[in-house]
Amino acid sequence: MEDIKTKHHVHVPKRVREYMIELLSTFIAVALAFLSQYYFQYRSDRSTEHDLMVSLVADLRTDIINMNALISNYPSLSKPAENLINIIRTDYSSLHAQTDIYQELRNVSAPSFQIDYSTGTINQLKNGGGLHLVHYTDVRALVILYDNAIHHMEMIQENVRMRKKELIDIEINTIYPDAMYEYDASTLKIKSNLIASIYAKHGSALLSNQYKDVVRLGNAAFAFSSYERGYLFWGQQQLALGEKLIALIQSHYKIP
């Protein structure tokens, strides 16, 4: 029986240069993978950032339209409370004067005095983690400032609502609500026939003809109107801020 000869392979150690080449090749492959991933993530982030800025500019333009509408309507809203105070300070006992009281009250409280802001994109930037995608620090800072200003406007609007509620509470004890709400919706013109019939029946068209009550009514209307003026003032500041933010975004992102 032949002897089985076992062949022995001689192991020759690799040279140091071969190890270094393998190590370097592995490092380059990993580095290229990281760079490729970073590049595609960067491109994706920039694309998302651009889309968010396009959406934000559209929201800001809507806000500006709403703010301009409020500001353009203000001249017709600025005088009624002052007129009401002047009527009360003179002789308000006549039918004509009391009809004017109803009319000016209607002019003060009827119009909607509120800006509905388009906050969808800003909320997405804040709550969806999108704000960190904004590459430009000046844009990011101004977005935060604009959002803070919106919250400030909401606080002022809440104060306006409180003053209106106070006015309505005093109206209930001073005037006849039925006569107050009989008006032409398109012109806000009071239908004076009901006021005239109340005056003919009671000798006054006011539920309370006492001076202190009528003065309280005028003061409440003036306070409400003053808060409206404050809301308008800050609305004008917000308008300028929105226009500035649009211009800044357009300069950085080349958005028309």
C-alpha cells in the first residue's frame, strides 16, 4: 500500500505594502459612499428647502392681500366711535340723535376686523423640522420674527374680542337689540322705522335714557375702536415685515 503523501502549502506572509493598499482602498470606498450619500442628501434638502420657500412666498402674498384689504377699509371705520361720543356729549334726546347713535354703533361693531394668516408653511417649518433646512440664517431669523409677530397679532385680536364683548354687554342694557340689528347688510344702513316707532311709544328709542348709561355705551364703543386701531397699527408693521421677508427669499432663492 502506497504511502499517502500530504502536501504542505507554504504560507508566504503578505508584504506591508499590500496591506496598506487594501486598507487605503477600503477607506476610499467608504469615504466615497459617505460623500455620495451626503451629496444626494444635500441635493434633497436643497430641493425641499426651495419648495418650502416657494410655498412660504405664496402664503406671505396671501397675508399681504388680506392685510391690504383691512388697511384699505380702515378709513370707513375710523370715525364712527368718535361720532358716537360727540352725539352723546351733546343733546341725544331727539329721535334724529338717537337714530344716529344706533347707526354709529352699527358702523363700529359690524365690520369684521381680523386678518386670517396663512400659517401652513410656517407651521411645517417649525413643527416638521423644516426650519433647520433653511440654509440662510437671515431668512431663518426673519421667518421666526414673522411667526412671533403673528402670535402677537393673535393676542391683540383676543383683546379686541374682549372689548367687543364688553360693548355688547353694555348695549343689551342701553339699546333695543331688535332696532340695532335691523339694517341693510350691504350698506350697514339702519332701518329707522323701527327706531321711530319705539321713540313714538316710549318717548325715547333708548332702553336706558340715563346719561351715565349712555356715556358708558359711548366709552365702550370708543375703547373697542381704540383696540381696533391698535390691531391695525400692528397689522401695518406685519405687512412691512411680510414684504421684507418676500424680498429676502427672492434674493436668495431666485423665486419670482
